Amino acid sequence: MQTRLARFGQIAGYGVLGGVVAGGVAVLAALILAGPRNRGTVANALGWGGLVLAFISGAIAYSQLKLGAEEAADRGRLGQRYRLPALPLDQILTTALGAALLFLAQVVIWPR
């Protein structure tokens, strides 16, 4: 049995790892495709990587809610009761933490 603190630590670790991987891919793509290679290019790439991870987090939540509502409506037509499934908070928090890490890194390295 895993404690809540240990589980949150595991989720945070996966979020940081996901943020680092997504940030690395975004920065690598920006350095290959963009002309000038400076801190502004890297900061913009981190912003785009964070935006993609934030979008994925929202898409996970939206799809789960939409699927549960459709299932409830289908079962309601048959006269059956249906309890909506819980949101996959582990997946949502992991991608949201990765996005937050990339946004924070963008703010830190933004050229002044």
C-alpha cells in the first residue's frame, strides 16, 4: 500500500520527467528549425512545449468527462443507473506539472 505523499511524489517525478522530455524535444526542434539561436528562441520553444502539455492535460479531462456523459445518457435510455467514472487525476496532474515546469523555465530564461 502506497501512502498519499509517496504517490504524489511519484506523480511529481513523472511530471518533471515529462516536462524535461517535452521541453527537450521542443528546444531541439526550435534549434533545428529556427534561424537565430539565442535565449529568446529557447524560451519560445519552452513556452510552446508547455502549451502542448497543458493542452494534453485538458484533452484528457475533457475526453473522460465526455465519455462518461455519453455512457450515462446511453444507460439512462435503457433505464439503468450509471455512476460517472472519476477523472484520471494522475494523468492530468502529471501533464499539468510538466507544463508548469516548462512555463517556469521559460520565465527564468526569458531574455531581459
